[in-house]
Amino acid sequence: MATASIANHDTSHDSHEHEHHDNFVTKYIFSTDHKMIGKQFLVTGIFWAVIGGFLSILFRLQLGFPEMDLEWLRPLLGGWIDETGKLDPTFYLALVTMHGTIMVFFVLTAGLSGTFSNFLIPLQIGARDMASGFMNMLSYWFFFLSSVIMFISLFIPTGPAGGGWVVYPPLSALEQAIPGSGLGMTLWLIAMTFFIASSLLGGINYITTVINLRTKGMSFSRLPLTIWAFFLTAVIGLLSFPVLFAAALLLVFDRSFGTSFYLSDIYIGGEALPNTGGSPVLYQHLFWFLGHPEVYIVLLPALGITSEIIATNSRKPIFGYKAMIISMLGITILSFIVWAHHMFVSGMNPFLGSIFMFLTLIIAVPSAVKVFNYLTTLWRGNLVFTPGMLFSIGLVSFFISGGLTGIFLGNSAIDIQLHDTYFVVAHFHLVMGSASFFGLMAGVYHWFPKMFGRMMDARLGYVHFWATFVGVYMVFFPMHYIGIAGFPRRYYSWTNFAFSDMYTDLNMFVSVAAIITFGAQFIFLFNFFYSMYRGRKASLNPWRSNTLEWTTPLHPGHGNWPGEIPAVYRWPYDYSKPGAEEDFIPQTVPLSETPESNLPHEQEQVKIELEIMKDEDEVLVPNESES
Amino acid sequence: MYGFLIGVGILLLLSIIWMVYRIQTLVSVVKGSDKKIASSSNKVNALLFVLFMIGAGVLMFWYSIKEFDNYQLPIASEHGAVTDNLFWVTMAVTGVIFLITHVLLFWFPYKYQYSEKRKASFYPDNNKLEIIWTTVPGVVLAILVFTGWMAWSDITAPAPENAHVVEIMGYQFAWEVRYPGADNVLGDYDYRLTSAINSHGVDFTDLNSIDDFPSPVVVIPKGEPVLFKIRARDVLHSVFAPHMRLKMDAVPGMPTRFWFVPTKTTAEMRAELGDPEFEFEIACTEICGRGHFSMKKVIEVVEPAEYQAWLAEQKSFIQQNPALAENLPAELKEVAEIQLSEQ
């Protein structure tokens, strides 16, 4: 395959020789170009975000307006609207389940990490493409297949999986327990299997690419923080997704082959099942061994994107570059040893609860360091509020708000009351959902010019940001009150209990805010698709940024740089360097060319740099004369 | 008709948005502001951050204070006072951090908004600062964790010997309650014995189960330790008694437990809240299927003397349904018959 082999070619060749003429299929569908694959992930992610968001509007209607006649939804939902015009309680659970699954995996894992790891890794490290373009293509198409299966499951007569996005057995294992655990759950498991395969194919590629294909001079200590984040995310995914696969596989066995990994002592539907000796808690351990790292799989790329955008638009180096890397490393490692804080009251040994409480609150420290570093980066900056910058600042706000409530939930004594209440819902929607979503949005606004060669409209971006930022707080902040009051999650209605038979006004407010926030996303959709074709032509480096992707042509071809891949001579955060004429110095500018702005230790490096450049010239010249 | 009107409305809205969009694009081209690094919108956005901070801050304080009695559920257990105290201490600590960080986060954009005359400070790192804001949160968190751990250890410690045992079994979609009777020991059970007349699956060949009795409500004495033995018959459930600050999953195949000391009787709570209808409730907090939202059980907390009187009145499973004793071995049948004759 000609397209896949280009990364292996000698970089000193003139790439015009290799310009190949893609047909529609190889360019837009079965593409091995990392940029196209990134865009494929993005568009699929956006599609899922609309579906996932729409599902949440459906169940918010039920929660905010329990008396509402939903007859008008019958054309869409059919039998899931009962004779009295109410949403079916089983389908309500299916909605909640699919909203969670779609948002966590399809939007914030594939849509975020898939898009930006693919798009940015080769561009920012100076590579022609991913280590394996073919595997990269497979990664997308496994994801696509997974998407198709999950999408079909929404429309089957018994409904999609309905056991919550965590699909705890026995509920998810027994068709008698809930109709969604029949075919819907089978499709869920198949879809997730393909999804895991897709994640692993992608992750291996990201890791090998970052390790092996960095351009000359791009040492790990000169990598943009985005790349560090994508790299560590891929490592987390590679280590944790197989465990989810194991959990799912055992669940398949329990469901279809009569094993008892998770099932024991069950009497259901008027009969006692033969299974004994299994443990539902085993599933929870396996699930959360992925489930918790998954939070960071979702969050780290967003934090990486934010680091890059905040530095660029503050016209200031990111504060504490090394501290940022160390805290991301810390989060990566700790993310694997905190999983059981989801299970304080699951019946597991309370001693384990104590251990996991200690470990969990340790992970708050690197997170706090990151926040303080962001704040210091803004301090005495020269801030340009591009839409990307606004979304990044919004992300930091959500990260603080949601992160702090994590300190309550990580404390097992306090968690007794708060576990599985709306306090948890508020917590993770802010810190994981909204923060990562804002990272995704920031990334799209910031790298849109590189993706499509055109600018998105900034003003529409501002409106989109403010509507969404205010909207997200209006949706999730009130949930803290509801949660402290003890309202349980995944409840179709709260009026059965005296303690929760209140706050109908607050729930109505939340639902209205959710609808408005969802509506505001259409501003983005319009801006995105319209600008793709009709947006203002972008300049080569619209944000006056330092990183390598802005040294490519406006529409980089397959191979990214028409000539040689540029070499890198400095870290990516030389913004507003004292003495420099401009307020940014791209990574490709040698230190020897900027004596006026070099710091003392950099001045010492100039000599080494010149020697290396001289040596390389000697090697390169004969090479070039050959070709 | 309705749908048609909505359609027209949406169309109208879209076309208005479209016009506004085109006009502002043209205006910005005419003004040449799209060439500038930071247009006048920069100032607006900077200002909006400050306005958002003030607006949202006022709203938050106003609502938090106004609604305090609504969202703060009264506490009715000993450990509940401890965990609530921890909750509010954590709230104070995190609240301060929340306010400080957000004031900085929203004020910096205003203060340091772009100006062509200024250059940002080149300030890449400061190890002293990094160390400070690594250790300070570390120490604060350590204190919070330590107090939490002490409370957690006390709460999850083995129940006192004299605790009143109550078994709560979850199934789709209700709870069933079993008391151990005079011996304060619950009899064995086996899920395979579950039937229409024996919904608990109690094994009556175990002597301890002869005096076990069911109850439609959970009755417990005030001021004395109570041990909930929790199990599930079909899928996961979770016992949640919000006023008791109690929550524990019910797991099929793995019995769990939670002990506590209730501090207020139902009557006292009714007087305190001025609500004659008030009842302590148990809800389910682990998704369990269609009726997840309706698994309610009432807890009635009474004075110890009342509790003893209530216990004496209760009829065992066998007394309520002598058929259960039919297939028992001879010596157990004798015990059962004595019990029946005492009625």
C-alpha cells in the first residue's frame, strides 16, 4: 500500500516524487493518513455526542416534568411511551445507561483521545504519520463497527442495556431481571469488545509513535504537554482496557454458558438458579480497575490540550512544565490503585476501604498542583480570549469544582451518605464529563484551522462558550444540593419517599437548563460545519504558536511536511521571552539565531547545537546530492 | 398543527441567527477587527468572567443559606453526627479553596487581558512554589483522611455483642425484614428453599429459626446498638436510610452488615419537625431494575421499653403459618408445636 509506506521513506527525499493521487475511498474512508483518521474520530464523536446529549434530555424531561404528557414523543419512542403518555420506567434506565456508555466511551474516549492523539501526535512531534497507518485505520473501523452495533441496540424491541453504564451483574446477567439484559446487553458486550480492540490498536500506535518517531531534537523534555498527556493516556488505556475485556468476557460466560463467576444464590422469576459461589463484587473490582483509570483516560488529554492552549493564549510559558509532567505521571500511576473507592459500601472488607481512602486522597495532590500551575500561567500573562482559551479556562473551573467534591467522596466515612446520590452525579459530570467536554471543544476551536485550513467564527464561539459554561453550572451545581439531601441516582421518580419528595422546582430548573445547554450546542454544530466550507481562510499560524504543527502547509498532505521534517531546537513554551522581538519563538528556531533572548544556560548550549548542525550538514549534503 | 408551528418557529429562529451571524461577520471584515490579535470582544470576555463570578457567587451563597434546612436532613444516629461533622469540616476547607482559586481564575482574565503595550512575564518555573503547593494540600488532605479513617474504623468495627439483630433482604422490588426472635440468633437460610410461603428462604430445620419472625416495618429501639444483616435474593440492592446516614449494598450470595445506634424515636422526630406524618425510610441506592425507585421500607424507632413490648407481641413464621412446620424432623416439630400451643 503506497500510502502506508510513506513514513518509512528517507526524509531527505523530495516528497513531490511520492505525491499519490488518492481516490475518494482511500482519502476519506479507508484512509491511513492520521489527520483524516483524527477527523473521522471527531465527526463520529460529534455524532455520538448529539445522540448522548439527546438521551439525557429525554430523561431530564421525566425528572424535571414528571407530570408532562410525552405523547408527542411516541413517533420516536413508540411503545416506550405508555398509554398514559408517560415514559416507561425500564426505558428510563436504558436511557441513563446508554447516555453514560455513549458519553464516557464513544464521545470522551474515542471522540477526544481518538481525535487529538491521532491528529496531533505526528504533527507535534514531527513525524510523517503514525508508526502503523494501517493499524490506525483499523482502530477507527473497529470503533465504527462498535458504534454501529451500539446504535442498533438502541432500536431493538427489548431495548438497549439498562443496568447502568457500569452494567453490574447479576442485573446485567439475567434477562429475567430487566428486559435490557437480553439482546440489548449482548449487543452492548459485542460493541464494547470492538471498542476495546479499537482503543488498544490506537493506544499501541500512539505509544510507539511518540517513542520512536520524534523528529531531530525533539527530546522528551521538549515535547508539548499535549503529547505527554496523549502518551500517558495511551499507556493507561493499554494497561486497563484488557481488564475490562476480561470482565466482559466472564460476564459473557455467565450469561451464555452457565458459569458462575459473578452469580450466586439467586432466586428470580419464581425459580432458584443453579449458580453458586460467584461474586458480584468480583465484577465490580474488575470493572473499576478499568473504570477508574478510564476517568483519567478521559481527563488527561483534555488537561494536555488545556495546557497548550492556556500557554499559547496567555503568551507565557506554561508554569512548571516539569511539575506538570511529574503530576501527570503521578496521576497515571495512582489511577491504577484507587479503583475501590467506588466500592466503599459494596460490602467489600472495610479494611480495603481504609487503604483505598488513603490512596485516593493522594491523587488529589497532583491534581491540585496542576490547578495552581494553570493559575500561575494566567498570572501576569497577556491573555487573548480565543474560543479555545475560553473553553480552557472553563475546564479549569470545572476541574476545581468537581475535583473538590471528590475529596468528600474519596473519604469513605463521608461517602456512606453520599454514595450513589446526586452528589456523585454532580461530581463526575463536572470533573470528568464537563471538564473533558470543554477540553474537546477547546481542542476543536484551537486546531480547526489546522484540520480544515479555515477559521471557525470566533463570535459564535464566544456565544457557544458562555451559553455552555453558564448552562453546565446551572445543570450540575444544583445537583449538589439534591445530593446532600440524599436523592438517589437512577431514580425514575422521587415521590415515593417522603425524604425526597421535594425539590421539584430545582429539578425543573435543572431540566430547563439542560435543554438550553443542549440547544446551545447547535451553535457549535453550525459553526463547525459551516466554517469547514465557508469559514475565513486561516493563516499558517493563526494563534502565533510555537509547536511544530503550525510549520506545515495550510493543507498538509499525506506526510505532513512537503520537504524535510523540521528539526527542533527548544522547548515549545518560549512565549514572551525577554529580549525577543516577537512574543513567541517557534520550536524550529535554533538557539544560535536568538542570542538576544537566550538564557545563560541556553547560551552554553548554542555551541553544542552549532556543532551538531555542522555534523549533520556534512552527512546530509552527500545524501541530497544522491537523490 | 402543533408540530407545524414548532417547525415554523425553529425555522424562524434559525434564520434570525443566520442573519445576525452574517451581519456580524461582514461588520468585522469592514472594521478589520479580524486581522487584530485581540478584538474588542477580548474586553467583553474578560469582563464577563468577572460578572459571572459575581453573579454565580451571589446565587450560590443566597441559595445555600436559604435552603440549608431543606437539604440538610436531620440526623438520627450516633455515627451520623460524626460523618456529618466531617462533611461540614471538609466543606469549610474545600469551600475556602474553591473561593480563592475561583476568584483568581476569574479575576486574572480581567486583570491580564491582552494589551499591545504589555508583554507577558516570562516566568517558567519556581521550585519553591511547587513544593509549597504540593506539601500544603498534602498535609491538609492527610488530616482530612486521618479523621475520616478514624470515623470509618469505628463505624465498620464489629457490632457490640448486645446489638439487636435485624435481617433486611432486598428483592425486586421490595425489602423483607426478619427478626431473630427470643434467642437473638437468626436461623439459617438457603435461597433454594424460597417459595410462595417462605419468601425469606428460611431453613426451619435450624433450631435458631423456629422463633424467627417477619415484620412489615423495621422496628428498633432508640439508644441501643442495632445490627442490620443485609442480603439480596436476586440482584444487587443497597439499603439506604438517609436519616441514619446508613448505606450498605445487598449482595446475592454475600451477606453484608451495618450497625448503628439510633438517637431519635420516630415520635421525637415528628415533634422536632412539626410533621405528624414523618417516618424514617429505607430506599434502594443500587440500580436493580424497573422498580428501583419504589423500594421503600419504614423504620420505626421507639423507646427501648416499647420495643420490648412490641417484641413480645410478635408471632413467629411458624405461628403465622403452621404449614411451614409440616415437613420438619420430629424433635424440631415438637419445639414448633410447643410454640404453636403458646399462642
